[in-house]
Amino acid sequence: MQLRSIVLVLTTLAIAVLAVFNWAALSATVPVYLGVTTLEAPLGLLMLGLTGLLAIVGVVYVLSLQGSVLLETRRHTKELQAQRELADKAEASRFTELRAFLETQHQQMHTALLARMDHLETRLAARAQESDNTTAAYVGQLEKHLRARGADMHLV
């Protein structure tokens, strides 16, 4: 319990105990001046009733205040939830855009890599053909030399 609640409960108990112990004095009839007229009434009971009425009004005020705070809190919670959903959608949209950008970049890199590999393959085939031609030329020259030597050896 909070300190305020303890003080309120103790004050209420003190009023109730004093009222019970002094019931005879509270219910004694005395002249009560109301501003315009005077009448005979138990002043203690009148004051006790007004104190009870004040307590009831205070409790009703606190309950209505607490209810309005709860409604305001609920409204804020709904607004926060709506803002959170909006932020989540915006973040999801950014992720979707990032994914599309990355896929585009990947596709471009893949296309560039394939083009480079095709270019390298063409150059490799040309170099292989050139190497084959050079080797064939060397082999042709060797055959020519060997035939020339073979013919020279037959002559000797």
C-alpha cells in the first residue's frame, strides 16, 4: 500500500472511532445557524454527514480521473501500435527495395562475368589455334629438315 492510502485509511478509522466513542455528543441537538435562519439539529451528525459526502465526492472524482487516464492510455497505445505497424511496413519496403537492388547488382555482375568468360574463351581458342598453327609449322619444318637430311644421307 502507498503512504497516501495508509494515511487515508487511518484518518477514516480515526473519524469512525471518534464518532462511535462520542455518539452522544454528536447526536445532541444544538442551535445551528445557516446564514439566514437558525434551526435545532445535531451539529455533529450534520458535520459527519458532510464529511462522508466529501469523501464520496472525492472517491468519485478519483475514479473518474483514473478512468479518463485509462482511456487516454488506451488511445496512446493504439496510436503507438499504428505507428509501429507503419514503421514495420516502411522497413519491410526498404528491405524489399534493398533485395531488388542486390538482385539487380548480382544479375549485372553475373552478366559481366559471363561476357568476360566468353571473351577469355574466345581469346584462349584463338591462342590455342595460333599455338596449333605454330606447332604444325615447326613440325613441318622438322619434317622438311629430316627429309632433306634423309635425302642427303641417301646420297652419301
